[in-house]
Amino acid sequence: MNMNGIDMETYFKHYPDEAGFFGKYGGCYIAPELQAAMAEITEAYFTICKSDRFISELRRIRKEFQGRPTPISHLERLSNSLGHVQLYAKREDLNHTGAHKLNHCMGEALLAKYMGKKKIIAETGAGQHGVALATAAAYFGLECDIYMGSVDIKKQAPNVARMKILGARVVEVTEGLATLKEAVDAAFAAYSREYKDCIYCIGSVLGPHPFPMMVREFQKVVGIEAREQFLEMTGELPDVITACVGGGSNAAGFFSGFINDPVDIVGVEPLGRGPKLGDHAASLQYGTEGIMHGFNSLMLKDENGEPAPVYSVASGLDYPSSGPEHAFWHDIGRVRYDTISDDEAIDAFFALSRLEGIIPAIESSHAVAQAIRMAKQMKTGSILINLSGRGDKDMDYVIEHYGLREQK
């Protein structure tokens, strides 16, 4: 497959390049004192990523601790309620800790252990990355600091409790909108002070090189498994695959397994309350090129060219930019990016819960809503959803703000 002159068969050999760029996106825009720290992480990763010992240990962890491979479920009742298109879900909600995040957290913590670091730090929005990293820290015997906005701490109380039970220190961030962007700011500031003894385990395909590449590689297991499983189940590839996109880690890993296949790929961004700036977090749909948190990508900006305030009902999606590889896939036309509103996501949350007995994360509900929308438009075919996480963390919030919606 060729996309705008790019041979997708050899894509992963060339992207990112040595400087961490996907076309014009990516790179490593950080303070000089952190350049050496990033170079150390890059060298360590490339030293061990092809090591039989590292790969074997990661595979053992995935099988014996995480419970991988996660299955694919045929969403038969939901499919029948919509028409003839068949919907399937890759069940990352069944990965240990309830989301895809542990896939890269165990890899990053294993890397930290290899590098002799004593501590790992990170940001979190919905709390799933924080829980996963706290889990990894407990597994490897590392200290762990998690930076989280005060708004998200209130929305995601169950995950905050999990992090504390696992032994992590949850650091409340009160600046600005006190959500994901501010949590990243605070975590970066802490890392700049502590980088000699710790590594910053970025929670998505974001940040300075090598993190967008490294997190994608750890998450690629989702797409590789899903492709093999779907072929075994049905004898063919899905017509469409879809996943939610905030920073974009679950989508990057999922999409990577199908990037060179004749499959339509759709990323789903949060439209929130609507297209007005400040009411959504759809950076790929409405953003322009800009640099933040050490990387260049498409970004939502205010009148001063700074990262704009963003909003989504899903705490894990309210970030004013997206991973540089997603911006690249957007520009070359390999992935189509669409938007889903809060209301559509909540409707999908209840639809999947009541028709299939699966309570999805609100983040994942955006992808479910996209699949529902497309199933109504398509006459036949199949859609594979990456169900990136479970909704235990969201139940109290949904009931408090939306009640128990009547089934449509």
C-alpha cells in the first residue's frame, strides 16, 4: 500500500527518523539540561529493545501478569439492533488494571529497572495510566509519583484510591484548568529536577523523542493480536477499525497492526459540547501546527498561540494536542479522524452496557459511538473497535451527571 508516496510496507523502518520526526511532526524540543536525559533513555531503549532477555521478560509479564492476549468479542446484540453490519471489540478492558495502559507501563518500568533508576513519575488524566504505572512500580519495587489535576481527582476517585493502595504518591495539580495538560506540565517540571534518579514514563504517544515511538512499540501488541484473532475468527480482515484518540496511545498501537492492510482506519476525537474553542479537545480536526511538551504536532491554540483550554467528558481525552504520528497519519490520509460528542459517547456507554454486559470507559465509548454511527450508514461489513478500557472508574460520575438514561 502506498499513501502519498509513502510505502506503508516499510513504514516502521523509516518512521520516526533518527531525530524522532514523523514527517514534520515529533522531534525533541526540550531544555538543554534534559537533552542528556532523553539521550540516555533513547540509548537504553535501543540497546535492549532487540534483546532476547528483555523481550522474553516482557512476553512473560504480558502472559503471566497482564493476562494477555486479551480476546475479541462479537457484539452480536448491539450489531443486530443496528442492522446488518457486525461489530466486534478488542477487549483491552480485560487487560490487568482495566485498560491498555499497562502495556507500555510495564515496558517503561522494565526499562527504568534496566537503567538503574529508583523512581518513576508520570501524569494521568482518567487515572488509568496512573493506576497502570503504580502497578508497574509495585511489581518492580520502584518509587512512584503520579501528577493529576484536581478536577480529574474528583471525577476519578476510584482510580485515585487504587493508586494510593498500590503505594504511589498522588500529587494534586491545581494550576490552570487543573486537568491533563496541567498534570503534564507539573510532571515535566518534577522530572527536570529529578531526572538523574528517575524517568518520566509518559502516558501516551506524546512528548519528546523517543516516547512517541517507544509507547507505540509497547502498544503495538494490541494491533498484532487483534489482526491475528480477527482473521482466525472470521477468515478475513475487518472492513473498518476504530479507536478513541486523545494523546493516542491505544489508537497508535491498535492501528499499527493494520497500517498496511486494505482496512479503513478511523480515529475518534472528543467533540465535547460542540465545535467552539474551549468546548472540545479535537486537535486533529480543528488544530494547527504547534509545539508543546517537547514535541511538534497539531494543537488547539488560543488567541496568543498558546495551548487552548480544552474540554471532554472523558478525562483521558481532554488534551490540546495529539501524538505526532497521528498528525502525520492525518496529513498523509492513512487514517481518517472523526469526532463524537459527549452525548453520543454517553449514549454508547449505556448501549454497550445494556446490550452486551460490557461497561466501557467513557474514553472507549467515543469509539463505540463511532462504530454505531458507521454501522447505521453501512449496508454490510464488519467494524472492529478497540475497547481501550473498562468503565468502573466512570460509573459514579455518569450516574451523578446523566442519571440512568432510558434505552433508545
